Amino acid sequence: MRTILMTFTLASLVATAGLAADIKAGQAIYDKSCKSCHGADGTPNAAVAKMKKVEMRDLKSAEVQAMSNDDLKKVITEGMGKMTPAKTITGASLDNLVAYVHSFKK
Ligand code: HEC
């Protein structure tokens, strides 16, 4: 009986922890999928901006930081202007990635 209760408590704990976005996991995704264009810390890659002929916002800027999680997810999965969408990032990975972008501060 006690074992069953323990198992149940542990499972709930793990489930709760799973809800919190994992910034470290988000960083791994960012480094792999975003860094080449948006820099290690959100500073836009000037060569990419020039090649795409677009003014890229610094991801640390107040404008980008003011975007909600949902707004960021939309840009990432649907693209925006000259930004190509990253359609393969979904679910928890997307949550973690957005949490990591929101951790950028100027
Ligand atoms: C191939 C280069 C490239 C990659 C890879 C890329 N982006 Fe972008 N991103 C851009 C460009 C260019 C823009 C500006 C689009 C425009 O204004 O037309 C942009 C815009 C954005 C914006 C909106 C900023 C604003 O100006 O309001 C966000 C947020 C963003 N990218 C996040 C990401 C994230 C997160 C990833 C990784 C999944 C990523 N991007 C991958 C090129 C890229």
C-alpha cells in the first residue's frame, strides 16, 4: 500500500517538473537551430541581415522580449517576413526554446 502511494507521489512530482520549461534544453535547440542567424546571445548576424536585405531585431531588445510566448512560437513555427519557419520544433522543445529566448536580457 505504502509503495503504491510513494509511486503515485513520485509520478506527480515528475509530471509537475515536466511542466516547467527547461531553459538548458532550450539553449541546446537555440544553438543548433537559431544561433547561426541570431547569434549566441540574440545579437543578429550582420551577414545574414545583409544577405536577406532585412533589418533584424536583436532578440535581447525590449520589442522582442515584450513578445508573449505564443507570439514567439508563431514566429518560430510559421516564420515572419524573411525568417524561415522552424517547423520541426514542437511541443516541449518549443516551450523550452521560447523560455530560453525570454531569458535573453540586455
Ligand atoms: C536562416 C536565418 C535564420 C534562422 C536559422 C532563424 N532566424 Fe529568426 N529571423 C531571421 C530573420 C532574417 C528575421 C527577420 C525577419 C523579417 O523581419 O523579415 C528573423 C526574425 C526573428 C524573430 C522576430 C524578431 C523581430 O524582428 O520582431 C524572432 C523572435 C526570431 N527570428 C527567432 C528565431 C528563433 C527562436 C530561431 C530558431 C528556431 C530562429 N529565429 C532561426 C533569420 C533566421
